[in-house]
Amino acid sequence: MALEIRQFPCLQDNYGFLIRCSETGETACIDTPEAEVILEEAQTLGWPVNAIWNTHHHWDHAGGNETIRQATGARIIAPRAEAATIGHVDQPVAAGDTVQLGQLTAQVIDVGGHTLGHVAYWFEEANVAFVGDSLFALGCGRMFEGTPEQMQAGLARLRDLPPETVIYCAHEYTQANARFALSVDPDNPALQSYARRVEALRAEDKPTVPTVLAAECEANPFLRWDDAGLRERLGLQAASHAEVFAELRRRKDMF
């Protein structure tokens, strides 16, 4: 029994994900950035879509729900806090809930901040997490709706996952994220090495997603709010974790 994952580009810089239980064949799409592309990919693979798992309500994550639902009869699983916005939600979920994909179980993690009800889906046995727009490779999502305290707490929940967890985030933003990260943490050798790998991958038009949590903990400034050297560079040695995060996010927004 295994979790099969198919990743493919959608829209300008989104990724679509189809996930499948190898034992039962049950298939879900993680978010619906571009319905036609997702349906075509599913047909090519021979993976009939049984469910849609939304991470949050933004159009490039839930905008294809209705088209896919009508084409496949897929059940929609989505954050309870955003169910009214998303619409047609068959299974509202919140932190602490679990979701089944055939014989595989994913835990729902609260990562609110980018949107208030944003969730991530973590397959513990497969060491895989689908995190939407909460955490990116070398970055994190903008705070459109939440507070720094809320978003930092959500990222802390992701940081507490096993270091070998493979992180599937929803956008190819890593090159730009690397440039910002180097501006605030230029002497970090793990970041320098990571940034070189990113440049090499993108030069060949290869994806930088997925990433591994351990690498993010070493190089992603948005997971390093308690690092003494980074705090010193920001002039925030005595600040709270949320205050350090907020300053990083403020700087990134203006970068």
C-alpha cells in the first residue's frame, strides 16, 4: 500500500496534485487550480477523481471545484471555516480531523494566516504533507487574512513534523524566495547551497517542489524565528517568535 503522487504545472506558477491509494485506486486532487488540466491529467493516468481536498478558498485553489465535481461526481473536502465561501462542501474539516484516501489516512493541520481557515494535509506514514500556500520552499504565503501570531503558530505546527517530511507547496516561487532569504540571512551556508540548487534546477526548467522539511528548517527564514544570528541581523534579539516572523513578512512584502 502506497501513496502515489502526480505533480504537474497549472496556470502561471501553480502546481496541481493528484494523489492515489495504490491499494484501492481511490484518487483525490489537492486543490483545483485549473480544472481542465487536472481532468486531462487524471484521464491520461487512468485515475478517476473521487474527491477534491481543498486547502483554502482562494480562486486558484478552489476555482475548479465545480467543473471537476460536475465531471466526476467528486466529493469536496474543505476547511470548515471556509466551507460557506467554497460551496458544495461534503466533508468540512478542521484541525485534529482525519481524512481517508482509500486505506491511507491524512491528518488535518491548522495553518491559518494566509487565509483564516487554511489547512494542510499530512500523511504520517508516507512522510508527506500538502501545505497549500502556508509554507513555500524558502518562503511562506502572504498574510491576507490572519495575524502574525496565527501564521507563525501554524508554521510552527509544520516545523514540528518529522524532519524527513516531504513538503508539497502549491507554487513555483522558490527563485524569488531565495533572493529574499539571502538578503536577510546571507551568511547561512545551507541557504547558499540551497539557492545554488534552485538556480540550477530553474535553468533547466525543472521544479523546485517538493522540498524536504529538514532543508527548510536550515534555510527558510520563515521557519527560523528563533535563530540567534537571524534575530541579530534583524535587530530583534529580545522579540517574540511572532514579532520576528512579522518583521520578516513585512520585509518580504516590500522586497
